Amino acid sequence: MLTLRRATLLDSELYYQWANDALVRAQSFNTVAIDHDTHTKWFAERINNPDFYFYIFQNESKQMLARCVSQKIKTIRRSLVYPLTVCTGVKVVNSNTKYGIG
């Protein structure tokens, strides 16, 4: 069974490892590896920000299978604000690599 949970500050290192995976960096706009201090600060600022959602998908053995970062985007239309959530990054684990692809 696949479950979904909200990520916590304790998942920062996992997100860091996934973000710096060679296949992920190769698919990114910026292919340079992310500095650990930069990531730690970025993650800490966003994990508690109500406009960002971090999720982890895991199997029944609690193995991390995927992650998603979503960001709320406020759209103004005819004086009404519509909150939208857009998934801005998904990481799926591949058994052929240590951290996966995404």
C-alpha cells in the first residue's frame, strides 16, 4: 500500500539528496549541485510556510518512494482570490539508483 505524508524538517537531508541526484540535476534549469547550507536554509524557510506543501510517498515498509513540492499560487480574477496548488517538483525513486530519478 502506498501512503502519503507531509514532510517535516527531519526530511531535509532526504530532499537534499534527492535534489542533488545526478539525473535530477541534469533535468534542472540550473544543473549545478545545490550547496548543503543553501538547501538547509531554503528547506527550513519553506517547510513551515503555509504557501508550500512538501509530501513524501512511502510504501508499507516506510520506504520513501517519491516526494512532491507544491506551492500555492494566488490568482486574482474579478476581485476574488483563488488559491491554487501547483506541484512544482516530483521525485520518483528508481531501484536502479541510490536516490532515484525525478
